[in-house]
Amino acid sequence: MEPLQLTTTRRNGTLTVSVSGELDIATTERLRAHLLDLLQEAGRAPHKQVALVIEMSRLTFIDAAGLGILVSARNHAQAQQVPLRLTGVPPAVRRLLRITGLEARLT
């Protein structure tokens, strides 16, 4: 089991959170809280042209709870008019997104 690691960078109006390790029911609350904090930060930006990127190339596992957090973050981002996208999605995760019908909504 690889612990969830979150690393955030801020560059040129983009907040990027790199996610590595396992995103499951035991770790989703940590990611949810972090993403909500970043969305609040984006909402306070002076020009409101801040994007949120979730970089997932080092994500080794995701379960249904993890998918739920990604959908929730997307919904919050849309409500705040903050662009959100996933990058570096591993093939196994991309396949899961495709199977669940979430690929078009999240990538």
C-alpha cells in the first residue's frame, strides 16, 4: 500500500496538484479537503482566471470513493467557474474513467 502524497505548485494562473500513491476510501477525505482549499484559493484570485489541474501520473490505485471525489471536485469547480482538468492519467485509470462514463466529463 502506497500512502497518498499531494504536491501543489502555483504557476502562471494554474494550481497543479500532483497526486501519487493510492486514492481510496481511506485517503479521499484528504484529497477532497485539499482540492476544496485550492478551489477557494482560485475563487479569491484577483482576475478569476485560475485553472486547477490534477496531475495523476504517479497514482497507483483509485476506487469508487476516489472517483467520487474527482466528480465532486469537478462539480465544485464548475460552480465557481474554475477550469479543472486531469492530466497524466495512467492507462488503468483512464480505462476505469471510460468504463464508468466519466472520461469525457473529467479529462
